Amino acid sequence: MKLKSKRLRASLAPLTALLLCLPAHAEDLVVSAAASLTQAFNAVGEAYEKHHPGQKVIFNFAASGALLSQMRQGAPVDVFASADQATMDRAADARLLAPGSRVDFARNTLVAVVPAGSARHPKSLKDLTDPGYARIAAGTPASVPAGKYTADAVAAAGLDGALQTRWVYGESVRQVLNYVARAEVDAGLVYRTDALLDPDKTRVAFTVPTSTAVTYPIARVAASNRSKAAGEFIEFVRGSEGQAILQRFGFSPP
């Protein structure tokens, strides 16, 4: 998959600089989470704060790879939630995670979406080789898990060559969804939970088969000085109330 969009490097510096100023208060809990978790985790955070008076959760949402780069650069983070296992593996290899704290908490599905007003109805990745799909959006494979899942699925289908010149890359799965919602592309590959966010502007065309399940891991960050609160947040996410909120936003149990 050939890169057309701007690289993430330029965007990391201001994000990292912002995080280096956090938390503003010692009791704040900083959670870096994959962009696809934005709405669900905001709701989880509100519920968690009601059960923990005096605690405030500060969320930092971005592509999982970008979040990992921020942590490598010293950004203060207490909890890390990735949209894939590979990024969490790299965090573990870099010894950024608290030993024994990593657990899975949700599942998702990769889908192809088209603008709601599109007259086309693709049913498989092969259909996207039609000339009518001149611009197809996906996450940057090196930093966006949904993009890596897309790249692997395209390769498995033997369509690398046929689709190589059509990719328009986004820095997060939400940016990809926005490209489709604004009809700036003919189709896009996002998570099912993202596709559910804007049904008036996007339409799910088909489910994309992936060689591995789309699972979300979460862990305490080794450098955190709020390990107790971080552990409590993870327990809440995996508990009955947290899971009910996630399922309300389209996620499946781990």
C-alpha cells in the first residue's frame, strides 16, 4: 500500500508537548486510547468518575501507533488502550507497560463503507477494483491498526497490485471515516463501531475478513505514579457497567 497522505511525525510533536503538561492535578488519570474508542471511552470515563468522586479522567485519543510514539517520547500516561495487539506488543517490548497488567477488553470488526449517497453497492474487496472506486481511504498501515488490518486483508485477497494507486491514507480511523462522510473518496475501510457513528452520511457495504480477530488490549503504564487508580479504571472497563457501555457503542466482549 503506497503512502499518499502526510506522515504522522509532524503531528506527534505538538501532541507530545501537550501531554508533557499533563496531568494538571495529581489526582488526574491520563488515558491514551485508540481513536476508535473516542465516544465509548468518553462515556466510560463519565461513569467511572461518578463511582470515584474526586477523580478526573483525561483522555488522549489518536491512532495507536501515534500514542505509542508519544509514550516513547516521555508523555505522562497512566493507562494505554490500543486497537490492536501488535502495537501493545511493541509497548511491552519497550518495557512501557506494568508487568502483568495487560488484558483484552473488547472486539471489533473491519468493514468497508461508502458515502450514503453512493449509487454503488460493493460486496467484496474485489469489487473495489472497479474503475468507479478511484479513491479508497484507509488508515496508514504503519501507525493505524485498522490500516494494518486493511493491508493484510488486501494482500490476502491478492489485490495489492490492483489497488496500489488508489489509496488515500488517514492518520486515524476517524479521519478515514470523515473522508467517506464528506464523499472525498469513493470508499473507505474502518471499524464497524466507527461506521455506526454517522449513518446519515456513510453506509456499510460489507464486512472485510481479517486473518486475526480485531481485539483491543489495555494496560497500566509502567512509569505511572497512579497505579492504583489506573488499575481501578481498567477493572471498571472490564466490569459489567464498562462492558455494557462499550456494547452500546457497538463493541463486542473480548
